[in-house]
Amino acid sequence: MGNDGGSIPKRRELVREAARLPTASELKATALESLTHAWTTCPLSDAPLDFSNTVSDWRGRLYNYESVLQCLMPSSSETPIPETQEAEFSRTGIKSLKDVVKLKITTKRDEKGREFAACPVSLKELGAAAKSVYIVPCGHVFAEVTMKEISDTEKQCPECSSSFEDRDVIAILPTDEAEVEKLAKRIEELKTLGLAHNLKKDKSASKKKRKAEDAKENKGNDEQKEKDKNGIASRINNPMTASLTAKVLAEQEERAKRRKIADGYKRSEAVR
Ligand SMILES: [Zn+2]
């Protein structure tokens, strides 16, 4: 047609092309591409992941800490948060800072000066090509093979020597069905224990239990809260992030206080 040397595909050819399933290697390439993207980009802000300021949720997904803070405290952000970001954030299920763990990622530079995440023990590059895990609550990140080599009796973080449970080794951006399932089971188990992803007490999760234990735990909680605050603040060196964190923590505390007052009111009503 048109003598231009091109040809218009016939319907039969078009149908054949559309119906063709992607080959295994094409599928693999797409999966690797999206995994690489998830390892390098914050899904909330679409900004490059900052390995010195990365957090992860119970699913092993990675976010920039700042983006999570901004979504938790939209009012404190100077620029309004785009709707797409808000929608993406609500899909994550992150409700408080307890739902994420700050990661401690070792970074190295190659000869070209490119910075990459590395396993502090094996020095392997971490990312889409190497399965990686992190430990809750300390947040240290390792290659999966490194963690497998740790003997069953030790169960201590190779970096900070804090002990941990098997359950709390979180696969980063897992692609295996079994790994995803394991993480889902873990968070269910934690919920029944009244714990959040970071293993801190999740007050909203076990209301009944909380009421029973409220009275005797109040003192300890306050002490723990003080410790948490100091702990988080001391790990943040960026002043903007630090002040935002303080705001989020203050807001969470305020909310908890209001809830406590409301609960107390309800209880005294019941007595009357
Ligand atoms: Zn550690």
C-alpha cells in the first residue's frame, strides 16, 4: 500500500501478536525492572531512595523517612501533598511511626563513585540482584545469605549484637510467595500480642487487654515513651527531619492522651 515499502499488518497478524504471552525471559526482565525501581525509588514521593534515611514497613517495602513523616503530618508540610501520594500512602496501611522501622544500611562506593547499599559482613551489593533482609527492631540490613550463616544458637545481630527472633528477620521487597506469606503471618501474630511492626506496644490493637493493664502499666509506659523519644531523636541528624519527627511524636502522644481521657470518661459513665 502506498508503495512506501511499509506494510499494514493484517488482522490475523495483530491478533496473533496480542495473544502471544510474554516469554519467561521477558517476564523476568519486567520483574527485575520493577524490583530495581522499588530498590531505588520512594513509592510515596517518587524521589530517589536515600539510604541514610530509609524506613521499611512489615511488608519489606522501602520508603524515604521524610515522605512517611510528611504523609503522617500533612499539615506540617510546606507544600501540599499531592493526592496520588496520599492515595499511595493510605494503601501502605502505615498509621504511625510504629508501623515502620528505620533501616541502617551500609553504603559503599565503587571506583566510579557510585554509592550502593552493601552487606556489612559479606560486602555484597544489595538490591534487586541480591536478596536482602533487615532485623527488627535494630534495623540493620544484610544479604540474606549472611543471615543464613548465623548459627541457630546465636541469633544476634552481626552489627550491634542485639538478640532477635527468627520471626523478626524481614525480607526486603520479597518476591517469593512464601516470604510474603511469612511476613503476613508475622504481623498477624504481632497483632494478637498487641505489638506493632517495630515490636513496640500497639495500643490501638488490643483495646480490651489495654484497659485491664492500663493502671499498672501507666508508669512504665511513660518511662518507655521518654526513652523512645530520646532514642529516635538521637538517631536523626537532619534538623528538619528531627523537628518533624518531634511533631509527629507529640501528635501521637496527644491522641493517646485524648483517648485515655475518653476511655476514663466512658468508664466513669458506666459506673454511674
Ligand atoms: Zn543490629
